[in-house]
Amino acid sequence: MRNEEFESYEAYQKRCEQLICQNNEYLNEFSDYLEKSGISVKTANKHLDNSEFYINTFLIRFGGADIREGCSMLDDFFADFFIHKCMWSTPSSIKSTSTSLKKFYKCMMDHGHIEKDDYEEVCATIKEGLDYWIDICENYNDPDLPNPFTFF
């Protein structure tokens, strides 16, 4: 049994390494896309950093998901992981990261890596969830409110 678990872990590690390599190619395409859009280098780098964190940290950490699977994982990211695991989570960072991910997935659709339906799902999820995610973040970061995550 131990060898099977080890082999399974090795297979998972290999899949994650392959995904990171593929994701880095996507990020290079996204970088070119942003450069051609005419936005500032600082803004482009922020979009790249936000997207890289989502696809190479969150998606990899949660089962080695690819960008297509990531289209349906935005609520898990913003409503839970980002708020509870990222010290820099603020309402402003939620807004900027959601904007980055919309741009990233638009680029992926334009380059044929995801379907139009997937991109529309990303946009709808962000539109429907943004205010909720911001409320959760504000409450979580407010030291004057009782912590809803304390069980005692």
C-alpha cells in the first residue's frame, strides 16, 4: 500500500509540474496580450501576478486543476481561500484580482484555450459573487466584529 501511495503522490507531482509549465506558457501569452492592449507595465504586472497566483498556487494546490477547471472554482477561491489564507486580502484586492482573472480568461478564450461558455461562466460568477466576497472580506478583517470562524 505504501508504494501505491508514493506512486500516486509522484503522479500528482508530475501532473502539477506539467500544469505549471503549461500555465507559464499561458502567462506568457497573457503578458503579450496585455502589452498589446496598451496598459501600463505596472498594471500589466499586477494582472500577471494575480493570475499567476490563481493558476499556479490555488489551482495547483487544490487537486492540480487546470485553467479550464478553474473557470468553475472562482467562488471557492474568493469566498474562502483568498480571504482566509492571503494576508493581503482586502475588498480592493478582491476587486483587482477579479478584474485580472476576467482579463486572463478573456485572453485564454481569444487564444482558444477555453470555450466562450467557460469565459461567460467566469464573468457571471464574478458579477454575481463580487459583492458577497467583499462583504465576507470586510467582516473577516474587522477586528471589532466577533470572529464567525471561532468554534468556542
